[in-house]
Amino acid sequence: MIEKITIIGMGLIGSSIAINIQKHKLAKTLVAADISEDVCNKVAELGIANYVTNDLLRSVEGADIVILCVPVGAMGVVSEIIAPNLKEGAIITDTGSVKVAVINVIKQFCPKGVEIVPAHPIAGTEFSGPESGFAELFDGRWCILTPLPETSIKAVEKITHLWEACGSNVDIMNPEHHDLVLGVTSHLPHLIAYTIVGTANDLEDDLKSEVIKYSASGFRDFTRIASSDPTMWRDVFLNNKTAVLDMLQRFTEDLTELQKAIRKGDGDYLYQKFDETRAIRKEIIDLKQDRY
Ligand code: NAP
């Protein structure tokens, strides 16, 4: 059991971690912090931490582990605020969806004697805020750690244990590779979803109402992804520019090939491509990363 853990940013991810820490008794004291007074009041109401505060600096006093669960674009400002109160030997970790940019800002403010163990739980929903958190969010999902060369094995083990206790499987990767992989599996699909739903939104009114009425034919699945938090996703794209633009370039080239096949009436090409993608779906189900 850890003496004291502080979570900063009590939205979907922060509150789900807090619920798990309480449920599995992973800390003697759990402090929840958020800049928003409303969020703090909600967290206090939910009773998912021992102390709740909007004083970020004081929240980390004496903490053994500090978990940053704020949007990627706020990681730097939060690190700067809390740095003077981080105790020698503390571990600072995060849940940001981008790793290279987040590591750079945390490193900039992290005092000597404090270890950094960056992390990214590959689990989430389109909902945000403390009420959206739940205990099972991380069950059977991967959590990727991207430790720095100077991070001690002991610190990595502590954060690994924390995530395993929350139900996750833990993998280690270098941060650049993380950003490239997530560029394909998460960031590009969100960009495509935002685009498709945006295109529908720009249609003339009568056509738009039919798109909504008959949405179950595919469009509906994109709207779920495209209803994700705009702040979080703005920050992801601004902070993983290189990987996202690289993947977008490849996607555009593949789309052009499909466009060509449709124009030429090349059914064999279309069938072969669609058959290959079906196999990927089966692999995801077999690895228990989706239900059906
Ligand atoms: P969220 O539900 O929007 O929660 C973020 C919380 O941080 C909000 O309560 C927000 O307050 C607060 N916050 C914003 N700026 C802050 C600051 N400067 N200081 C203190 N608190 C601040 O977001 P989330 O979905 O939990 O995501 C949290 C982190 O996990 C992000 O870095 C995201 O990239 C990552 N992540 C998300 C998912 C997902 O599917 N959602 C999955 C994996 C990782 P306000 O509401 O007042 O802005």
C-alpha cells in the first residue's frame, strides 16, 4: 500500500483511477485535485477520494505518486505549478494520449530526485467529467508505459503494479513509437470521424435530417467517436503533429487507390481490400480488445 497518491484532473480517467485506488485499497491517503470548483464539488459528492481540493500546489505535498490526468495541453502548466512541492523520491506519472510532447514538458519542470514514469491507458469512452468514471474502465485493457532512460526499475515497477491493480495489462514502449502506433489506432480514426460527421453537418437541412434518421447504417458509429471531448482531441492533434500528418498522408494515398478502383469498376481490388480488413477485426476480437 502506497502512503499517499494525488490525482490531478478528475475527469473520466482521473475518477476511474480514483475509484480503483479506493476499491483495491492501493493508497492510505488519496487526494483528488482539479482546477474546476464544480468538478471538485462533484468529486466530493461522489466520495471517491479522501481529500478534494482545487489547490494543485498543496495537493501534492508529501505525495509518493502524483498522477496527471489533465488534457495534454495542460500538462506543462500543471507540472510547473506542482514542481516546488514534489518531495524527494516521489514519482510523477500521467495518462496523456501523446507521450513525446508530454514527457518534454514534464521534464522541463520536474525537480531533481523526482522520477518520471509516463503512462497511457488504452481505455476510454466518449464521455468526460467525474461522473463518467467507473471501476471496470481499465479491465483487460493495455496501459503503455514509456519510461525515460534515467527512470529507475523500481519506479517503473510501482507504476506497473498500480495499473495491474486497476485491471490493466502493462506494456513498455519508447515514446516515439507510442506516438506513431497511437497515431494509427486512435488519433487518425478520431480525425476521420470528426471529418465525416462534420461533412454531414454541412449538408443542406433536409438531407442532414435524413442522415440522422438513417444513421444506423454506419454513420452512427462515427458520431460516437466524434462526440469525444473537443479540448482533449484538439490537444492530441496539436501535440502529435508529425505522426498524425504521416499517417494522414498514407491514408490519403490508400483512399485514392480505392477511389481509382471504384471509378475503374475494379471489383476484385475492392473485394480483396475489404476481405483483408475483416481479418483485422477478427484479430481484435480474438485478443479480447472488443466484445463481438
Ligand atoms: P476529462 O474528462 O475532460 O478530464 C480532464 C479534467 O482535467 C477536467 O476535470 C478538467 O477540468 C481538468 N483540467 C483541465 N485543465 C486543468 C488544469 N490546468 N489543472 C487541473 N485540472 C485541469 O479528460 P479525460 O478523458 O479524463 O482525459 C484525461 C487525460 O487522459 C488526457 O490527457 C487524455 O489525453 C488522456 N486519456 C483520455 C482517454 C479518453 O478516452 N478519454 C483515454 C486515455 C487517455 P475542466 O472540466 O474544468 O476543464
